[in-house]
Amino acid sequence: MSVETARAHLARFGRDQDILLLDQSSATVELAAQALGTEGRRIAKTLSFGTKEGPILIVAAGDARIDNAAYKAFFHEKAKMLSPEEVLEYTSHPVGGVCPFGVPENVRVYLDESLRRFAIVYPACGSGASAIALTCDELAQYSGALQWVDVCKGWRDAE
């Protein structure tokens, strides 16, 4: 089960008991914000892409969208989102609950600059009705992110 995979991963940091299991869906930014009583932009959505070197995850703020030109400039190829079936296969998490916790070692994780505006962000934890409140430093540590990237747009307009 995907939540249990995320829970086991977060246990290594003593944070497994901090997972919020919600009574309502958090499978979209809007639903997660409503369920958590926060702004949608504070939802740390995890986007899944296929690259020549294998699958990657980019965790971005809820109000951010992939900037295709910035993505191509950084990764040196066009952005190609994974299908729902590929997401589950490569990450072990279903669409709506994809998170950077407990993913296979070959899945590279990046964090987008759009998140750094917030003291606390809310990524999913393996299901469409789960989340955890983390600082950006905690998210970087627990996700094993390779680096911060600037590959999203739309969020600066909201400031």
C-alpha cells in the first residue's frame, strides 16, 4: 500500500506519525487545500515526468505550472508527463497521492523554487487522502531531492 510505503520512509526521520489521513479527498490541489484548510499554493504537488535517464519527480507549489522552455533548458529535453499507469509503475504511488517519499532509488527528485515562499508546505503521502506538513528544509531532506530547480511559471504572478 502506498501510504505504508511513505510511512516507512518517513519513519527513518521520526515523522511517520505526522502523516495526516484525511476524511475527504486531497487528490487535487483544490481538494487538498480544502481538506487541509490552507491555500492551494501551499500544496506541494508532485509532478511525474519521463526522461532519457529515467523517471523524475518535480515537487512544486500548487499554483505553479511547468514552464516548458525552462524545463527543456534545465533537463535538455522536452517535458513528457508520465501516464497514470507509468506513474504507479515507476513511483509506487497512484495519481492523486504521488509524493517523493518511498519512491524507488532510480526515481530522481527535484524541488521547484516556487515552494520556497512558504514556511510550511503540504505534500501528499501516497494516497489521494493524505498529507504531511513540512518545512522546505524538511521536504528537501526527507525527499532526498537532488537539487532545487526553477522550471515552473505562473506562481510569481501571484505574489
